[in-house]
Amino acid sequence: MHKILVVDDSADIRLLLGRTLKAAGYQVVEATDGSEVMPAVLSYEPDLVLMDVSMPKVDGFQALGQIKNDSRTKFIPVIMITAKGHPDDLDTARSLGALDYINKPWSNGEVELRVQWALTALEQQRAARAKRKEAEAVKDISKKSA
């Protein structure tokens, strides 16, 4: 079962996303601000982060930067969520490493679809990294035996 970290300062949004994701079969943990993201990511080890852009202490962009700049967490996909919908915000999110961007209010089924897409992409990336590691290991063994 995939684990998802939901980060939003709105209790209503966290509740809605939590219910939606749990109904779709995911484990969900919540954080209320960007300042809680790194401790939550490091302790919970989620497969995906859904994160609001606008939060009071540490905004979503800053928290996204922290995730993507840490070697322990940089491969965790992040989907940003916002009520703003400014094109500049989409560009910022992508430049910082966000995989996707959802505008509030979202369409029925949109969150589940985008989460499933992101997790499928994650599985493909993990498989590709595993194949590369295996190929490197075979190459190293071949060099040692030559």
C-alpha cells in the first residue's frame, strides 16, 4: 500500500484529501505547514507528497526545495496544490522539481487520477534505477574477473 503525505494549512482540505486518498486505498499522514515537511518525510518515508503552495510559516515552494535538495528525499514525487492557479506558480513548481500541479477546486476524480499517474511514474523510475544498479554491478564483477 502506497503512503502519501498531505501538507496543507487548511484542516478542511486535509480532511477532504485524506478521505479521498484513503477511499482509494492509500495510507495517509498529514502535516499542517511546510515547516513540518522534512521531519514528516524523513520519519514517514512517503511514496508521494501532495502539498499546498500557500502556507503561513514555510510555503510549499520552500518545502519543495528542501525535499528536492536532500539526497535522502529528492526522488519522492511531489504534487503541488493551489487555489491561485497563476502560470508563474506552475513554472516555479516545475523548476523546483514538482511532478504535477493541481488547482483548487479540482474536478471529481482528478486527485486520484494524478496520484495514480505519479505513483506509476515512481514505480517505473525505481525499476529503471534498479536495472542500472544491476548493470553496474555486473560490469564491476566482469572487470574484477578479467
